[in-house]
Amino acid sequence: DPTPSIINIPPQTAIKTGDHPPIYSKQYSSSYEDQEIKVQETQKLLERGQIEESTSP
């Protein structure tokens, strides 16, 4: 499937906080439709080899 992904998330980078602890914020909820889109797009990216599953604990 040559169509580009609709997910446009830049790679994560480290945020230097110096001596301060990282800022904590709760995850926000998303609609069922949004969750389904995320699952479908993630599956496309996995199948294309553009991302890979995490092996971290």
C-alpha cells in the first residue's frame, strides 16, 4: 500500500530538565474512532517496516 501514513509524529527527543524532575501529565482519553485509526495506522507502519515493535520491558 503506497499511500503515506496520516500519522505525523516527530521522533521523540530527550528533554533536559537539569536538577528538576520531569513534568508529569496524565494521558488524555481519545474516542473509539480515534483509537481505531491509531491501531490501523500503526499496523500499516509495522507492515511497511517503518517502525518496529519495542523490546523494552
